[in-house]
Amino acid sequence: MRQFDLSPLYRSTIGFDRLFNMIDQAAGLETMPSYPPYNIERTGENAYRISVAVAGFGATDLLIETKENTLTIRGSRERDGESEMAKPEVLYQGIAARSFERRFQLADHVQVTGASLENGLLHVDLLREFPEAQKPRKIPIGNEGAKPTIATPRAA
């Protein structure tokens, strides 16, 4: 596949950083992490839910934050008071409990409305709310009883 160099465009554009980052991600220049797995669901007309599989993590091990249209979910399992000697001997570890950070780009006007942890799944609920100024509105067509006039060309 061809590689496109977009660096000349970076110098001559303002405000398109997010667009260029998305192009770089789509081109595979940044590898996307695969852990932990997640689902994105549409739960209503303007409501969405992100479900992340976080088996082995408790509510105190997880951090959810939003900043500038980016939702970040971090998980780190730290065992308090457990030394190297007190750790159990694991014969097979199929449940990954490693630290992670997962980022999601949110569209404009998408807000996080809540989060819950149940059955090893972290559910983050999102809602898209358009401002009144951006909602479609109907414009009435007024007649006011006047007939349109058609201009006719004068004979010379």
C-alpha cells in the first residue's frame, strides 16, 4: 500500500489536527490496542453505550475521564499490602489483569451520562445532545396576500 506524506498540509492548515490524526490512524500508522475488548451499542436515537470487558477489576481499580472529545478508560490492579512472598502461585493465567488505557474519540455534543460495573463489564452511557441553535427548525412560508410580479422586457 502507498504511504502518503501529509506533513506539508500540517504547516498550512489550522484546526484540522483531529482530522489528520484520524487519517493517520486509518492508515495504520498508529496501532490500536486490542485489550480489553469492548462493544459499542446504540441504545436509543441519540443514546449509546460502550461496554468494556474488565474481568478482575473492581470499581476502585478503574478511572473514567473525558477531556476535549476524548473518553479515556484506565484500569490498573494494584494489590495493597500484598508482597511478592504472599502472591499465590498461578499455574495458568487465562484472565488478563494487566493495566490498560483505552481511548475513544467522541463526536461533538456527546456527553457521558453515567457508568456502571456489573458482571465483569464496565458500561459507560453516552448521550448526544444538540444545542437548540443546531436543531432543525421549520421556517413558515408567508403569503401576505401579495401576488408575485413578473417583470416583462420592454420593447425598444
